[in-house]
Amino acid sequence: MKNLIILLTLIAISLSSCLKNHINSPCENNSLLKQVTTDTLPMQVLTYTSNCQIKESIERYAYSHFLYNSQNRLSRIEKAFILDPTVCYIQPGVDTMEFSDPKKAKISQYFELSYDSAGRLQKSDYYFINSGIPQLTYTYTYEYEYGKIIKENFINTKGAIMQYFTYEYDSNGNVSKMSFYNYDQTGPKIQYSTTYEYDDKNNPFTIFAGEGTPGINTNKNNITKETTISYYSGDSSSYSHSNTYQYNVAGYPVKANNLIYVYGNDSISE
């Protein structure tokens, strides 16, 4: 047991060190989320471009890199993962190993985004890199109504829709209901639906809105309650989850449940 406690302590210290090395960012806008932490351990660190667009997301076991086209629209999202949590430990005076830093892990997959003539996200192609060769694995396409995505299709490499999500919105542009459908031999069948309630404060995760999928990254406000009805078993069952927040004077959450949000050079205090 003693050895286990020592090992877990070393892992926590090393993960914290790996993330703290990437806190600095060229964009110091205090409304931009820079870090998500627990009381003692960084969970996510974000950096931005000179245009204050999201550039990197560094998490405990994952790294995402965001690239933009000449119109400053998100064009590609590269992802890398650390599979062994104990390797994020950099010894003083020792050269950094290939997988000792989430940013140094090899990119293993990426999304390529394309847009229609109106500048709306048209599709997102997902590639998995196998033995150094990118392979198209699936594609998301989007359908719109009144400028909002109302349907997101999951399409296989043969061009067939296998699954899809539908979205409804409230008067503030937040997703009020999301439903997931899966195809079987007889056609699409609903698997679950989730309804959402919101506060009236600012959602810091809109920095990821360019990824396309409606929800937490596109909502204007923060989710206070979500209720899901599942139809997987044939009989419906429901469950709910609530979130509590503390806010700063600008109306952004500084604490969400047990997570702490840090903006720019702001302190955590309200």
C-alpha cells in the first residue's frame, strides 16, 4: 500500500509539472480561459494565437493542436495521446523522452474541416494515422436551419449515414435538446435524448465553437442541469445531472462543481 501511495504521488506531481510548462500564452485577454484545475492538479491548459483563437489544448494524457486557413477559419485539428500516465515525468538534467510531454507525443489522428460558400462548416473528415499513413475513417456533415446546425450526420467511408444527432435551441441560442439516432435494418432508431437548462452567465468554452458540434462549445450560457432519457433497452429510463458555479465580476465561472477555471492573469478569487 505504501508503494502504491508513493507511485500515485509521483504521477500527480509529474502530470502537474508537464502541464505547468505550457501555461504561458501570447493572448492575455482575461475573458479567455487559460487553465482548468482541481484544487491541486492542472487538468487542462490552453494557449491562443495572436488573433486570440484557440491554438493548443494540453490535457493530462492528450494534446490537441488547432490550425486555421487564410480566412481564419478552423481548418484542421491534430490530436496526440499519452497511453502511459507515468511517462509524463521529466527528470532534471535528463533529455526529454519522446512521450514525456503531451506536446511531444506523435499525432495519431486529425480532423480536416471544410466550409460552404457562405462560410458555414460543411463537413469534418476524421483521419486515423496507421503506420504513418492517414486513413479516412468517417465524416461528419451538417444541416442548417436559420443559421443553426440542426442535424449532424455520421457517415462511413462508403458514404452511408450510420448515425446522426439532432439539435433544438432556446431563445439565447443554447442547445435545449439533443437527440441521438442509430440506424438498424429498418431505419433510424432513437437511442437517447438530452434536455438542458442554463444560467444567464458567460460560457468560456465557446473558444472551441469552430469544431462545429453544437452544445457545450457553442452555447452562450453554462449548463446547470441536463436530463437524459435513454431508449437503448427498449424501455425508456431517465437520469439527471446538475452543475453548480461560482462567477467572477465579468460573469464567467471561476468554479464549476470541483473544477477551478483560470482566465488570463486573473487569480481564482471572485
